[in-house]
Amino acid sequence: MYVYDDFDHQFVRARVAQFRDQVARRLSGELTEEEFRPLRLQNGVYLQLHSYMLRVAIPYGTLSSRQLRKLAVIARKYDKGYGHFTTRQNIQFNWPALKDLPDILEELAEVEMHAIQTSGNCIRNVTADHFAGAAPDEIADPRPYAEILRQWSSLHPEFSHLPRKFKIAITGATTDRAAVRFHDVGFTMKKNDAGEIGFAVHAGGGLGRSPFVGFELRDFLPEADLLGYTEAILRVYNLYGRRDNKYKARIKILLHEVGRETIRDEVEAEFAQIRDTALKLPKADVARIAAQFAPPAFEALPEVSAIETAARAKDPAFDRWVAANVAPHKAAGYASVTLSLKPVGGVPGDATADEMEAIADLADAHAFGSLRISHRQNVVFPHVKRDDLPALFEGLVAAGLATANAGLVTDTITCPGLDFCALANARSIPIAQAISQRFADPVRQAEIGPLDVKISGCINACGHHHVGAIGILGVDRKGREFYQITLGGDAGVDARLSDSAGPGFWPDEVPGAVEIIVATYLALRTSRAETFLDAYARVGLAPFKAALASEEKAA
Amino acid sequence: MQIVTANRLIDGRVVFRDADGRWVESFAAAAVLDAAAATAALEAAGRDVAVRLIVEPYAVDVISEDGRLAPKAMREKIRVSGPTSGSEAAAHAALSRAA
């Protein structure tokens, strides 16, 4: 992974010292709250429902075991003993005291971490495929480019006061696990006919109160032009993006209101002016950064592990876990493993300090000390020898982290909702817990197959409900929590926004409604091979809507 | 009926204004106010913002529920009682017991 050089260390430490001074000035009264608020937000500090919240950046979701141990220390020393992994591959601490925040940031700097640009109207943490560098369907590891974008965008003077926040995602694989079509800018790596690496560029995607699938600006952008073209997009957005209405300030609205082709022409015109300037990426610089993401030295192993095969035959629980949580790897005899943070009845994305330390130990023992945080709010070990899977599973069982549900109905994406968030209208976590309890049986989950349930506690859609196969949106109906259900959303290559399935349900009715949707799917699927989204593409909304409507009438 | 609440500046914790104008963590100790008294309490709270005790004060409607006073809105109920679910609810309950 990327290792800080002297400049990086100095840069982050200077930022900590600056924030320490700002906090001291706030506490002494030199700064008012109005003056201090933008400064704390630039350092990832929010004031939420119960307390301050600190959002720490995990660049492109890549984390070392050493860094995870430090997060555990921070959780225990300054918070309530746990952290929450987010849908943008970051971690949030829900209870830090303002007076402690400079010390927390100083501890983070010790392990090359910070909270810069995790809030505010700037370019946020660049997210990436959580199987980057490991996936067999990958053209190349996208993280060097994510790192280049991170360095370019960090405290970029021209883009520190954008009309609104700006989110970039990148994938190097043919399967989109980074939801690139639902970001302000999404890059998909590809090769041209000459075999050169470049990117398809989408812009104007997003969720929230106005969801849009991203528009393809470029079918192929040469590698060398990554920064020049991104700068051109940002310049056009910075110039024309609305600043009069925060709900219409994202680039997706600009594309929608002004016209996609018009904005594309503006971007190309801007790019033509700057394409041959200092932003042109030299091959040597790309190679220098890419070298830091070199994979570990894999052993030459057979494709199939006899140890794994024997263990699967012997232990049904291990077999289920491998089927759900173990993904193929580009190196023979290796796998990528998802550690689910969605135990039955648990809080999706939460990990206690003890769990973080157990994960760090297991990563050192079985995964080269290398981890990822997925936007699905799980932990990933990207490189695990298949022969090691039984031992890893045993360790995960001991740590309570062996839930076999990756990609299944109980692996919900869930925002913090009204339990924590100052913006939410309804709770999300108890809905996720009720669904996970209803569908707890692992055999039944496996029978149902892949099914994304995504839950948001308000229209801002941090829980990605617009792109859930089953999306659940919490709203306020006359002072009571109420949940609208949408169906058929897809965050992947076949990007699609979900359809409204009817008026909605009271909280205690939601698990039953999900049950009806699942039962309808099971009754109409042609075989186990036809996933929920495949079946939905074939039959559409009607049978699901009808089944839910009869339930609403009966209620 | 209303109470006045805020977050404490130094640590962000939820606090309530009591009858003596102090900021306390116990909702039960909050002063219950009519509209005129709530307006006066908010003005006083504004002065406490200026002297850096609290941030973002506001008034909350409260009602009688099962013979006890409680916030009317779900958001404010959660703000009083803490997160309702999972490890956090357990941690919060443990802290409440220890307090």
C-alpha cells in the first residue's frame, strides 16, 4: 500500500497542529461557532444528534493491520469502544469530545491516517473496488490512480470551496463493485485497441433526493490525461454549478439542467486548453506510485486446495461461509474473503475495538496484514491462501465474525439513521436488525441467493436505497416513522434506479413486506440460477407490487 | 410545554437547561416551560453560547406519556434516551447505569 514520504508526514502533522490551534481558539472564545464550524468540518468533525462525530478517511478503503489496531485504540481511549464503517469506505467515531480531537488526529497521523476532506464542499475520499489488486476480472489495480487523484485533490486551492461535495470512484474490473455510475465522477479502467490503459469516464451520477445514473463523458480517456480531464470537469462544475440552492448544487443537477452534451462540450473545451500542461501524468510517476501497490509475493499453488475441499465436505457451516464470503482471486490457490459486519441482530458496519484487534491479528496471520473496507460496510481480506481458509474461519468463529451472508439478504447496507444522524427522519438500524432476525437462517439465505437490501433513514440516501434490489426509505409521516419500499435497483454495470413498490409500511410491518417480496421472487424464479435482479428484469414490478398491495389491504 | 436543550461545547454531549439555568445531562432535571418562559430561556441560552458553554440551543415540545414527561418527537426521544439499537444501546444503557 502507499507509504507516506517526508512531505506527506509533514503535511498531515502541519494540519493536526493547525486544527489543535483552531480548537484551542474555539474553546478560548477567539473563534465563534460560526467561524469554527467550517474549520471543524474540513477536519471531518460533525455535530450529530448526540455528540460530535469524527469521520476518518480510509483512502480507497485500503487499510493495514497496524492502522486498524490504531483505530481500535482510538475507539477504546476516546470513544465508546467501537467504530462504524461507512458506505464510502471510511470509519466514523460517534462520541469523541471536541477537546480530544487534536489528540485523536495526532494518533491517526502516527499511522498515516487523517480526516482531511471527509466533509465539506470539496473532493472527498476517492473510493475503489474493494477487491482491487486481487480480482480476476481486473485490467489493473485502480488504487494507484485513486492515490494520484487523492494527492492532486488534497487541499487543492481551486476546489476547496466547490458548490457542493464531490465524490469520485474508480474500478479496474469488469464487474462494478464501486458503484462508479452513481458518483459525481466514476472511472472504469479499460484498454484500447493498442492495449493501452485508460478510463471510461462517467459524470453526474448520484443518489439523494434527485438520483441519476451517471452519463458517459468519455468512452476512453488515456491514462496520461487522468488529472487534466478531471480538472476540466471540476472547473466546469465549479464555474457553472449552482450555489443558490444546496439541493440543486451537485454536478448531476448541472448536467440535468444545462444538458449533458452541453456540459460534455464545455469539459472538452476546457480540457483542450490544459491537456498538455503540468497535469499530464508522466509514465514514470504512475509507475513509481503503482510500485507501492505491488501485490505480495504469491506462492505457486494449484487452483484447487485439497485442504479447503476436505474442510467443506466435513463442515456445512464452513461450506456455507466459503460459498457466500469467499471470492475468486487472480492468483491460483488464493481467494479474497469478506468478513461480514452484519451479524444477526447486529448494527451493520459496526466493529468493536476488540473485534478490530481480532481482525488485525487474523490479517497478520492469514492475509499479509492487508485489509479493505467495502462500501457495503464489510471488511475484506484481499489475499488469503485457500489452504488457510479453514484456519481463518476458525479464527473468525472465535471472534464472532464468521457470519456467512456476504451479498445475501441480511448483508444490508444501512445508514446510521435517526439513531445517530441529525438529518434523518427515521431509524434505519432497527429495520436492518429486524430483517436480519427474520431471515437469520443461513440455509434459507443461501437458498434465496444474492439479494441487496439497502436502507436509508432519509432522502439523502446514504444507505443507497435507490440502488438496492430491495430499497427501504424511512420518512416522517405525521410524526411517525414510515418506510417506503423500492425494487429493482442495481449499483453495478447494469446501473438502474429502483421503482416505487407502493405507499409504504409502518416499522413493524417492514420485515413482513420483505418476506412477501422474497416469497414472490421464489415463486416466480425459473431456477436458483435466476437471481432476484434477473427475475425482476424479466417480470418487472407488477407481481411484487400486487403482492405488497394485498398485504397493505389486509393490514 | 417545552424544555430547552443544546450540546455542550467541550464534548458535544446533549444537555438540558434546568430551573436554575444550569446545563445538565438529565432530561428529568430539565425545566418545563410555557411558551413565554421558553422564549426567555432561549435568550439566556444564547448568552451561554456566547460564553462557550453550549452550542445550538433550541426548544423541544414535551408531553405527558404514561404519567411521565417525554419529548413529543421521535428524534428528541432518541436524543434523550440515546441510540435505540445494538451495541450502542447496550453501551449507553451501561453508562446510564454507571452514572
